[in-house]
Amino acid sequence: MDNMQLRVVFTAFLFLQSVSSDNVLIWPAEGSHWINMKHIIEELFERGHNVTVAVHTAALYVNYSEPSAITFEVFEVQFTRDTYKDFMTDILHFWIYEERNLSYWDRYKKFSAIMTTGTKLHRQICDGILTNHKLLEKLEESKFTVLLSDPVQPCGELLATKLGIPFIFTLRFSFGSALERLCGQLPAPPSYVPVSMSELSDRMTFAQRVQNIQYSIMYDLMSNWLWREWDSYYSEVLGKPTTFCETMGKAEIWLIRTYWDFEFPRPFLPNFVFVGGLHCRPAKPLSQELEEFVQSSGEHGVVVFSLGSMVKNLTAEKANMIADALGQIPQKVLWSYSGDQPKTLAPNTKLYKWLPQNDLLGHPKTRVFITHGGTNGIYEAIYHGVPMIGIPLFADQPDNMVHMKAKGAAVVLNFITLNTQDLVDALNTVINDKRYKENAERLSRIQRDQPMNSLEQAVFWIEFVMRHGGAQHLRPAAHSLSWYQYHCLDVIAFLCACVAAVVFLLTKCCMFCCRRCRGTRGKKNKTE
Amino acid sequence: MDNMQLRVVFTAFLFLQSVSSDNVLIWPAEGSHWINMKHIIEELFERGHNVTVAVHTAALYVNYSEPSAITFEVFEVQFTRDTYKDFMTDILHFWIYEERNLSYWDRYKKFSAIMTTGTKLHRQICDGILTNHKLLEKLEESKFTVLLSDPVQPCGELLATKLGIPFIFTLRFSFGSALERLCGQLPAPPSYVPVSMSELSDRMTFAQRVQNIQYSIMYDLMSNWLWREWDSYYSEVLGKPTTFCETMGKAEIWLIRTYWDFEFPRPFLPNFVFVGGLHCRPAKPLSQELEEFVQSSGEHGVVVFSLGSMVKNLTAEKANMIADALGQIPQKVLWSYSGDQPKTLAPNTKLYKWLPQNDLLGHPKTRVFITHGGTNGIYEAIYHGVPMIGIPLFADQPDNMVHMKAKGAAVVLNFITLNTQDLVDALNTVINDKRYKENAERLSRIQRDQPMNSLEQAVFWIEFVMRHGGAQHLRPAAHSLSWYQYHCLDVIAFLCACVAAVVFLLTKCCMFCCRRCRGTRGKKNKTE
């Protein structure tokens, strides 16, 4: 075989390698996390891979009973779907209504109680799969080449390690970025990298920098407290002493669901890939009914309003107040809302149980998007260059909207104190001040003008791990250092000791010389 | 115009925008830096852009007199090509022969003298263009959309700022990475990021970490000393108070000429793009004569030997010693060497004034590459999966070879102490120990399996800056912080002061209470 033939064979081999179908195991999370994961799964199907999702019987969003190309491996858990729903409702209620109103102590008590329940439920989910030996055997036989996990629900990494396959995280954020910082070794200088959930921007005053460091310490302590409960469980399952954080830190790639149109520029590591907006795609034409309603808005255009997939209803009072405000603008409004029709609903506003949000945001008549500030919705608005009004409710939403406000593409309102006039003012500002639209369009250009689009990039790195059995060449040596070595505290202590020793010796020498001098002078004086 | 028509127009606009030809201004550097830059220029031509290179009359490598598609804007400098050549020879001689042999004081004196000459020459180059008003006017009229500069030769950034156009750096490294760290705000935790030129890997012992911090401090001090000489010049030219480092820090993108096959995984910023191996491409067939010689090696294969473009000759003694070693192996050797034929040259070795290095390294019969460790050569070996023997000579070469050794793809020899047996042993080790080949092939897979190849990526970001007039969304807020703010020293001082105040107040309170108690007891005692 000559040189040229060899090259042809090599190229053919590479081609075959790139189109070979692999088995991918998915460890999903709930809510919008699952919605996001589905886009990756679809792309994996497109590229000819087989996808298996490990899902428990009480899952709320992963609909394993409907026919689908996905293979679902369902495992029993010791609690019902209602218990899980109650837990979710508890978290939402705490975040939306209680977090900012309760006293410090009551908030702490409530949060601890929710976390304890959460840990208990998640432990039962882990037990559900890790003690199901029949399922584990079946999974082992399926020869998965990678596990893709959303670490908001722990145990994906544990399952992967037990099955001996590499794993990848897809993640929006962890509390105070503690997981990324402490387990993933992602550097985050607190002087210009605001801790996630802190609602700070990258340009902080002195007081804000103090606050950022305090948040950072608080989240570290809290996370360490939460993780400690898992350490012995992880050690037991893996049959060797380990920690939750050490196991998490073994992720080959961290697919972070933001990009630099949303994120403040910050240091990151080569195994952190920013794939924000991976679900963004061009708008499809609207249904005839929707298109007619949108076109009827004339030159004023339309406002799209949605509070996301997790909040379906509002109190009657809140709904009336919002409907009243929406009635005061010349635009037509499409409101995704499944509660009772508010009494104050004006003729310009139409309620819909479901809206094709992406297609509406991509419509040239859309002037503004009123959003709860979930990353999925924000990214659709960014992609289509639509400015926003944020009414953040819980989790990362207030923080997300701070990002959009800092980038000049949004006005943010407080859900609790919101009144009609606030909303009318915000609508008029965002619609009439051209800078909001310009900034949104700038973000859109950033999102669309990447070397490779986010979804392709996410799938590239998943396939890279499949092809090479990992991505160890991107793993920083920081993982093998202790915290004091990482921060060079031992070196600083050593150098300080050296300086101290030199100063001590010099002082001793000086004192010795002085004494000698004095001694000589004394003798001289005596002789005189 | 309906919705669909609008979209078609928008897509056509995007297409036109992407293929529009722009005017790119290049600020080149000497030696292998120019060789590397030419690959980017070629790709820019391919994509229909016009390229102008600003070059001074004493340039050694930029051949502006030969016919070329490049427009050369040649400006006069107050020194001759010979003066510049002498300066280059001085640096090389210092690095290769003197650096490790001179006493600390002599080394410092010699290095200071070279640096002073260098600064003087570079200042004259800057003057050459910045006082040439006619040329400046012409450049201004040419409406460049971006300037691409190799910051090893200063003033590219100054010229761009003066012309009011964004600029991009293409850079292998600066002394101790001081430019990237201090001006580009690139974080480099010294516990696992070895300072460039330190010849350390990412896995350091305690002593090495101490050494790394010392290097870091030394390079920071040295760089600050060198840059200070430029500060007033930069302020004067720009007509406002500024510094060398501040102007450098305004680069929109830093194209770093390494990738994670070569680099140790480390934190970086979104405006740092790693494009190592951008000149790598598949091998072309060899000339008949070369192919015959290579094929004549049979199953043993060939060794390719080159000490790079800057070192043409060796001492007769060194050349004989090397030729002697090469004669002791069963492989055929192709040696790129323009000095006199060594007396000990064996029949298996052929000397060539020039070799098609990339085509040879891509030949399946090539077993090992003996290299001086320049990044260009190393990357060709990585691309083709050829293990190396490094005989590093100067600049980043010893450091580069430490990287290749740490990745298991090279054996490193000392040029000064090199003897025949060392070279024979190294050749036998790299050829017969399969791990070297396996590791080189692993690096090759990493280099070839990227979301986008390095050259395309480099050109993507250059075109991005052209399309958007910059890449400010990637610029970290760290640039607007002072050094003590960046390291949170003010916050730490404040928090320490708070703790001290609390301790002080608590102590005072305790003392007050104690005194009161004692007082009461005293009175009680008195009363008793």
C-alpha cells in the first residue's frame, strides 16, 4: 500500500469513525432543565446515536409513557409524584413569596427544611437506581460510551463512575457557582466575577465587592455543609474513600448553558464550554389565527408575555393589575396564561394556554418580551434581538435579569411590589427608547456570529468524549492540589518564614555589632 | 414587504457582509514569527481581503522587494540591516552560549545591554513610521478595518490606536507571560500554571512552586522596568497620559499560537483564542530524489533533523559529534544544514540546504524528528504524530521541549553538554519505545479533532473584529480595576479592620464589665 492509498484509507477511517453510532446515557433534571436537555438529545438522534434516559417513577417533566425515539429506563423510587410535586411547589413558594419577606432566622429554618427534604428525595432517587442491580447490569451490557448529566440532580456522576464510563455535565449554574469553583476548579476572582445568584454585575463598587466576597464565603460554607451529607454515600457506593466534590470534579466537559452575550467576560478553563442558546433556531411561520392577530397590531407591533413553564397561575389581584397595565399600551399583547381570565383584560390582550414563543419572538412585529427571566426564554429573545422586561420570580431569574439589564437590553421589575404604573412605564421605556432594541440586536449578532453554533459545539464535545474516551488533555492540574497548595499558602508561609529568618539574623548581627561597639567604647572609656 | 421577503433580504445581507473584502494592516515581527504570520495572510487573501504590511527598511525576514500579492508600505529607519542583524546575532549568542555559563552579574550586565540596544532599535522603528506623516496619511486613507500585530515588536498597538482602528495580537509568549498576565489580565495561578520560560510543568513539587513564584515576581519586575521606558513615548504619541501596558491591554483578541495538545490546561479569558498549529496542513508528495532516499531506508524508516531557520551553522566539533551519532543508527537521516560537511558524516546521512519539513514529517516512514524546539516545527511534528528529540537552543525552545517531554512525546538533550552517546541513546529510546509514538499520535488526534481548525479560527476572529468593529463583549472588567482592587486587597483590609474593631470593642466591653465586677466586689468588701 503506497503513501497515497494509506491516506485514503485513513480519511475513510476518520469518516466512518465520525458517523459511527454510539450509545449515550442521559441523567436528566426537572423543569426547564429537561426542556433544554431534549434539544441535545434531538441533535444526538440526528447524528445517528442511540439515546437512553434513566428516569425515576416520580419524575414530573420527563414523560416516559409517551411513544418516543428515546429508550427510557424507568426505575422505582420510594415516593410518589405528588410528594415530588409538593417539594417543587414548596421551593417555588419559598423563592417567590417568602425568601425576601421572612426574617433571617425564619428564612434559614425554612431553607434548611427544604434542603433536608430535597436531599432525602434525591438520596431515594440515587438508591432507586444504584440498588437496582438488574437495571445496572442491563446498563452495563448496553456499552454506553458517555453519560450526559444535569448535576442539579445528583448521582449522574456516581452512576457513570460505577458503570466505568466518562461523563459530561450540562449546567446553567450552581448556588453561588460553588460546584464550578470548588469541584470544577473554575477560577472566579471576586473582584470582577459576581457570584451567581448575587444579582451583581461585573462592575462593582467597593461595597458590592465586599458583598460579593461575603456571598462567596456564604455559598462555600453552605455547599460544603450540603455536600458533606453525600460524602459517605458516594464513598460507600464506589467502595473507596471519596467525596461528592471529588466525584463531581471528574466531569470531562462542563457544558455551561450561557455565552458571552449573556455572561460577563470571566476566566474559564479549557474543559468549560459555553453553549448558551443551544435551543435557539429561526422562527417558523405562525398559525393563521396568530398571524392575523399579530398583523392587526399595525405599526405598533406586539408584546409577548410569558412567566415560563413552572408558573401557570397568578393571584386574581396580580393578574388584574397586570391586565390593567397591558390595556394601556397601543400594542397588541399575547399572554401565555392558563389561569382565570382577569376582569380588567383589555381588548388588545389575548390569553393563550400555550404560545409558540420562539416563532413569536422571531416575528418582525414583536416589540418587547415580558419574561420571568428563565435562561431558555432570555436566549430566544437574544437570538431574535427582542428587548425584554423582566419580572423575575425565583432561582437564577433575578440574577439573569441583572445580566440583561447590565447589557442594556432589559428593564427589571419586582414581582412582589409590582403595580400597574410600573409595568406601563417599563413598557413605554423599552418600546420607545431605541437603545434597548439596539442592544438586544447587538446581543443577537454576538449569539449568531460564533465559530460554531452552540448546539453543534455541545454535540461536538459529547462526540469528542465518545471518540477519545474522555478529554483528559483539558483537565487542569489544579485538581491534584489541596486548597492551601492551590492558593500557594504553603509557599507564602515558607517565603514569609525565610524573610523573618533573614530579618531575625540581621537584627541579631546588628545587636551583636552594637554590643561589640559599646563594649569597645566602654573599655576605651575605662582606659581613658 | 412581507415576513418571508424580509428574511430573504436579511440572509442576503448577512452573506454579502461575510464575503465583503476588507483592508487589513499587518505589523510583523522577525524570524519564525513572520513565517507564522504569512499563513494567516495567505488565508486572508484566500477570503478576498486586501493585506498591507508596514515594514521598515532594515527588516531581515520580510522580503518586501520580491513581487507579492501583499502591499508593502516600506518606511525608513535610522539604522542598517547589518546593525539589526548584529543585534539578532548578539541575542542568539547570549541565549545559546552565554546565558547558562556567565556569572549572575555578567549575565545581568550583558542582558541589560542587549535589552537597551533592543529598546533603542525598536524606538527607531516606531519613530520611523509615527513621524512619517505622509505614510500615516496614506494609511488613514486606506480605511483599514483591523490591524494584526505580533507584539514581540512593539508599536503595532500604537499605530492602530493612532489610526483609530481595532487591533488583534498574534503571540507565542512574552517573557514570563508578563504581557498576557499584566496587560491582558490573563489569570495564571502560580500553583499549577508554570511561568513561560521557567521550564517547569503543571505538576510542580513544593520547591518548584517556590521557584515558579520567584520567576513570576522576577519577570514582573523586569517587564515593568522595560515597559516604563515606553510609557512616556506612548503618552506623547497618543497625546494623553497612558502606559505601554494600558495600550497593549486594548487588544480585541489575543491569538495565542499554542493549543491544548501543547499547552498545560490553564485558565484563560474569552478574548484569548488558542490557535496553535495554524500552519499545519497535510503533507504533499516528496520530490523523486527525496522519495527514493526515504524509501531506501526500508523498514527502519528515516530521521528528520533541523535546527530551525535561525541557526544555519554549527562549530566543526559539534557538527562532527552529531554526524558521528547519526551514523550509528540503522535509519536514514535527512539533515537540514548549510554549514561545511562534517568529516564524520556517515553514508546513511544526507545534508540538505533546505528540506520540505512538513512533507517529510507527514511521510509514513518518518520515525523521529530532531528539532531545536521552535513552536512551528513542534506543531508540524504534533500534527503528523511524530515523536521528537529536542536540542533546544534559545528563547522559548527549552520551555517548549519541557511541554513535549511532559506529554511523553519527546526526549530532551542539552546542546552545550551534548555528546555522541547521548544522541545515540536518545534516538534508540524514541524509536524503540513505542510510548513516544503513541503519545505523539494522541497529540496529533487532539490537534486534528477541534471544533474548527486553528487557522480558520484565527481568521474567524479577525473577521469578527472587522464585521463588528471590535470584540468588546469578550473584554473582562478586570481592565478597569487597579492591582489592589483586582486582588481584593482593599476588601480584605476592610474586613480585617472590621474584625479588629469587633475584637477591640469586645475586649473593651469585657474589660469594662470586669472592672465593674471588681468595683462592685471592692465596694462589697469595703462595706463588709
